[in-house]
Amino acid sequence: VQLVESGGGLVQPGGSLRLSCTASGFTFSHYDMTWYRQVPGKGRHMVATIGLDDRLTYYEDYVKGRFTLSRDNAAGTVYLQMNSLKPEDTAVYYCMTHLGGSAYWGQGTQVTVSS
């Protein structure tokens, strides 16, 4: 199982980024995918999760209305579209899935929101 995030970077407040998480080593279309984020010195916090298709999504309150999840099962990729970014969104963003009772994580991608 491998998860590879990309798309992070530096963006000004109010800007947008789209993160990608490309999966391999398992049947991607059969599993929920979740994004987390972490700032230095703190634990990882869930951001949003998507079910087996785009109709099944859940967002934490602090990103609801600004972030949008989607997935391309043929490409084995889940996307996190982040709009109206705020400095407090600065974090390392990770994608995660559960298989067979184990959690699998990507290496993370840094998002920095700053003027």
C-alpha cells in the first residue's frame, strides 16, 4: 500500500490549492479516504473524509464550505480542493486509509498560508 500526496505549497490568504493523493497497492475504489492535517507540536486532526464515491463526504466544521473532496477511482486519486485559505490552515496535510484493521498514511505535503 502506498499513498503519495502532492500539491502543497505557499499561498496567500484567500487563495486556493488542490491537493492530490495517489494510491497504489490496493483496490482504491473499495475504500474510504481521509485527509488529516498536523501542525508542529500537535496531533493530527481529521479534515475531511470521502466514501466510495463523491456523494459520500464529511467535513470538519473548520473547513466546511471552503474545502471540497472528490475522487477519481479510475486514477486511484483523491483530491482536496481548498479555497478561501486562512493562515490557520497552515499544516502538513496527510491522506489516510484503513485496510484490514491497519491505517496507512502518506508522507504528507506542506501547505503554508501566508502573505
